[in-house]
Amino acid sequence: MTTEIISTDAGDARITWHRAKKARLVLAVSHGAGGGIEARDLRAIAAELPEHGVSVALVEQPWRVAGKKLAPAPKTLDVGWRGIWPAVAESGLPVISGGRSAGARVACRTAVELGAAGVLALSFPLHPPGKPEKSRADELLGAGVPTLVVQGGNDPFGRPEEFPKGTYELVEVPYGDHGFAVPKRAEIGPDEVVAIITDAVVKWAGSLG
């Protein structure tokens, strides 16, 4: 594991690398507006994918590196993401653009522009909680590249059945909320949740190259 600071027009971002010994793909994945790269799903993906030939770059947006508690406007998030892209694409390998929650929206909005090989959308926030009329489906449907959505079955930002039909693939984490936490009464526990997520990402990434 190595880290590097990348200067962007939105401030300094930080990349924590988990490299594969013989990489065939790179997954650059960022956090949401309410947390950082310590999120359980991001840590699990970073631990598992290098064994399958995918180097993982966990990206901390400039606002997190600067110690701020509130995420900036979407346009500023996009600026930060564009700024780190040359570093994650430096190897010349295909790069999957990924993120959880707000980070997933960034990945979708910029995928075609940056030449991403695919988009990994973890807990895509289809709409604000309780406001399905404020849909962000156009961002997901407009990604323009192969896309995998991993969504909690009880995510208040959009349950799987609320998602519109599209060419993307959607994998449900049963009982999961926006952070993929499941209630104690659920038929699956935290270990099974992590397995569902990592298995889905490994399988999908394998289909890309």
C-alpha cells in the first residue's frame, strides 16, 4: 500500500494504492459525502481485487484531505476527479471509474469524458431520502460505459426496485441500507454482505478485461 498527493484545481487529493502484482485493470474509487475511504465496502474491495489482477486506487477528494466536514458542489467534485485521473491512468491500463454515493454520481458524470472502461456505482443515490421526484437517474443512464450498481435492498436513497430499466447491471445487497449495514434480524450478516459486494465486483471486472 502506498499513498500519493495529487494537486488538482479543487485542491490536493490523496490516492492510496493497493496494487496487483500483475495488473490488467485499474479501479479508481472514491468516497461519498458523508464518509471517507475507510468505508467497509471500499476497504473490502481494495483488499480483494488486487488478487484478481485489478489495482485499486482509493481516492480522497480535496475537501476530505483539507479536513472539511461538508462536501462541495457536484461541479467541484468533478473538478477534483478530473484532476486525479492522469495519475490513475498513468500505467496505460484500462481504468474503471468508481465511487460510493456522491462518488458514484461523479464517476457517472465524467466517465465518457475521461475515457473510463466502466463505472462502479456503490449505493448510487437515485434520489434524496423521501423525495423520489428528485431523481438522478439521468446521471446513471448517461454514464455511457459498462456500469455496475451495487445497491442495498433498503437504501433510503433508492431501493433496487425504484431504479429505471437500463443497460447497467444491478446487484442487490439484501436488507442493506445506504452504508450496506443490515439489521440484526436480517438473514445475512456483515461478512455475507462484504462477500456479496466483492464477488459482484470481481465478476463484473473480469468481464471488462
